[in-house]
Amino acid sequence: MPVGVTVRSAIFGVFSPLVFILGAEPFEVRGGNSWKEVVAGCVAMALYLALCQFLVARNARSEGSPRAAWPSLFVAMIAPLAVAFLAIAVLERPGVVLAQGIPMVFSGCSGCLAGALIARWAPEWPGAPAENVMAACRIAQRVNVSLMILVAVLLYFVIAPIIAIDTAPGATPKSAARGLVVIAVFHLLLAGFSLWKPRSAAMPVASGVFGMVFGLFLLFMASVFSQHGQDVHPAVIALSVCAASDLVAGCSAIVVATVGRGEPAPIGL
């Protein structure tokens, strides 16, 4: 089993607790953990890990790795989640471990197992698999560009105007609104470069990195503004949508950079 495949599995696993938080965020209840919050986070993380495990296992399969080596991919992807569970067990109360930690580990293992089984039993792509994979990668890149434009529109026309009139104590609405506008401009620039050089090998990597960074930052911003009262609640919902879009685009771009790295780029790109 190539070391790079195992490393990619571990990187995907590092983001699984963040996916759990993102999935649970819309159902968060102050002062406690509702069952809807835990279930939504577990479902989001299970689907994420199932997709990641499927893609990594299929990639390893296409590279000729034996199926007997696939459990190492499973362990590498689950290891960061196990570390997160240990952190919860040490830092949180026993009730939190039972309410969040155990369901999180169970759903993560279930998602990874489901993805591995699907990859094991799924038939090979008929015909020329390389062309089918590259076509799927090009579609994913177009979807990523659409998501970046959507996030820019929401930030500029929906979120920034609401944040600009935030009256919560200690808030800095003008600075926060300007920062969101700058992030919107970065999204448009990244979308423009992706359209300008769609076959560049560097663009999926850049889109993946910026997508994950902006997604986590917008998720943090949504968590902060959720404490500012009902006046900015629509902005919190829109920020959560933007964070989810950026994280999806980032993960998709990383998959494109990993699976579609064999596509030749034109000279000069």
C-alpha cells in the first residue's frame, strides 16, 4: 500500500469532527445537547466518511493495491476520530461522552465501513475508466465554481448588510461587514481563476486549501454571531450555508486533485 494513500485517508479523517460540528450546528440548543443535534452531526459525519473511504479505496484499487491492505485505510481514517473521542473523554463530563462521543465514534466507523464495502463490491467502470473519471472531475470543478459564486453572492448581498447593522454589545459591525466583503471578493477571484485555467494542476489544490480554510472560518463566524441575538439569525443561517458550501467545495477539490491528477495540462498552464 503506497504511503500517500494512507496519508490521504488520515487527512480526510482529521476533518471528520469538524463535519460533525457543521452538521449539528443548525440544531444546536443552548444549555444542552438535543437528540436532533447529535443525530444530524452523526449523519453528516457518516456520509462524509463513507464518501471519503469509497474514493480512497477505489483510488487504491485502481493503483493495484491488494484488498488485504485496505484495512489500513480504514484505520488511518478512523484514527483522528479516536483521538477526538479521547479528548472528549478527558476534557468533558461523562454525560457528554455518552451523548456525543460514543455516537460520534459509532457513526464514523459505520460510515467508513459502508464506504469500504461499497468500494469492494462496486463493479469497475466499463470502457475507459480514466476518461470517465476525468469527466467526473471536470463536472466537480464546475460545481465548485458555482458554489464559490453562490457563497460570494450570499456574503455580499445577504450576510454583510445584516452584520453591518448588528447592535449586540461589543460588536464591531462595520469591520465585520468589510471583512465579509473581502472574503466574497476572494471567492470571486478564485472562481475566475478556476474558469480561466480549468485544466491547471494547481487550481484544484488551491481551491481545496482555500475552500477548507474559508469553510472553517465561516463556521467559526456563524458560531460567534449566533450569540448576538435574533436580529442576526438570518445571517447565521446564511453563514452556515456558506461554510457548508466551502467545505463541500474544498473536499471535492481535494478529491479532484487526488483522483484526477493524471489529466495532462496544456503547455503553459
